[in-house]
Amino acid sequence: MDEALKETKNGVTINLVVSPNAKKTEIVGYNEWRKAIEIRIKAPPKGGKANAELVKFFESIFGRSVEIVKGQTSTQKTILVKGLSKNEALKILRNISKQNG
């Protein structure tokens, strides 16, 4: 999971593989091959709905401002979590992974 995150001067970027139209919004796991965290989004990929839900989901997890910095129209995206270190982000994500089993 470590390789999906990169610390920047503005916060931490996280590489994601997103699957829209899911039963519920959740983090599924880690894609070793793509070096990205896999996430399912309940919203459809129309009119920016899945992107909006993705941003809202990660803002609720991290309690920080989140923006999509790469892959607006792709299933492979990079988000920026502002004002968070890589270690803090990893800790939060690992806790979520443990809760999801």
C-alpha cells in the first residue's frame, strides 16, 4: 500500500483504481500491479457523480480537503489529501483495511 502514496509539499497523493456503480462505497484493497488502492464507488460515472462521491468519501476518512489531481475521466485516478503526511495517511488507511477485514 505504501507505494500508492507519495508525500508532496501540499499533502499526500494517493493512486486509486476506481470502480463506479458498486453496491456501496468502500475501499476494497491494494492493486500490486498498478500500485494503487482499489475503491468501489456507489455513484455512476455520469456527470461527475462518481468523482464527487469519491472526494466526499476521502474527505470524511481523512477529515481534510481532497481533490482529484489526475484521471478525472479515467478509472485510474490520483487524489491529493491536503495538509496530511504520508505516514498519517497510511495509518488511517491501514486502520480502515483492518476494519473491513
